[in-house]
Amino acid sequence: MSDIARDDSGLPTAAHREVANSSLFFKRWLANPLQMGSIIPSSDTLCRRIAALVERKDDEVVVELGAGTGVISRALLAAGVPPEKLVVVEIVRDMAEHLRASLPGVNVIQGDAFELAKALPAAMHGKVGTAICGIPLVLLPQADQQRFVSAVEAVAPGKGFLLYTYCITSPLPYRKLGLTAKREVWTPLNFPPASVWRYQPAR
């Protein structure tokens, strides 16, 4: 018999899921640190505060880019985003497979966040209420940052995106990228301390 602790429904307990998530996250970080912003998943507090910033009309979806093990995805669902209205884009195959197994009903797409027009079905173009980014854009050259901004604009014109980051100041040179910037959240008790920035096209 397995020695994995399970609850009354036969599913692994929350404690076991947390250990499994952290292990998978750390393994993925070791494989490619530039695709992951931290060596551990985001805290519950940060996840809830990100979820509280989501804006979505009934016919719109929420798109999460670089979802990792899905801790923010689960916070979005807990905050009331219907599974069928949550789209998760993850470039790494084993992470995408994990998300499909752990987030029933959610649209998990194995694809490139820098090629959103190709990754997202055409019916979703222009129907993105909020895009959330967990990719460490601060580590990328400005040309790649611009590619990301353009990719989001292609499917969510005028909407911009939320970026959670471990930088105290803006991680993006937003004026050079044609954006406005507002820090919406600061969570000093997160490890490491985190911010959530809202970037939108400058008018």
C-alpha cells in the first residue's frame, strides 16, 4: 500500500500536494532558471491578491502565462473564475501535463507565451479579460520583452497584463516598451517578497 497520506475522499492531502508541487517546481527551475522566476511556488497570500485583481466579462477568459505547478491557477478558480474560462499557457510539456491532470476543466495549452496569436484559438482573440504573467521578463533582453508585449496585444488589444515579480521597482522599462505601469500589490511576507504590476499600452 502507498504511504502517501490521503484525505477521506482518497485524494492526496493538501500537505502532500504542496510537497509534490514544490518538488516539481524546483526540478523545473533547475532545468531552466530563465523560465522560472523563483525556486519555490508563490505563497497563498500572493496568489489570492493576484486573483483579486482579475477583471473579466462573462464572455471573456483569463489567460495565465507560465503557470508552473498551478498554485495561482487554483487561486483563480477559488476566486470564482469558471474552469472553462481559465486558459493556462505553459511551454514545458511535463508541466503542461501536470496542469491538465491537476486542473480538471481548465484549458491547458502547451505553447509559447511569446507566440500567443498562434497558441490561443482564434475565437479567444479579443476575448481576454486579464492576462497574468509569471515569466521572469526582467531577465530578458528588451527585444524579447517587446515581443512579449506585442504577443499580449495581439490577443488582448488595449488590455495589457499583470506581472508578478520579485523586483521592488518596475522590472520592465515600461516607457521604452510603450506601456504605463502601476504596482498593484506588494507582499513583503512572501518568500521572496513579491510585487504585482499592471502594465497597459500607453495612450
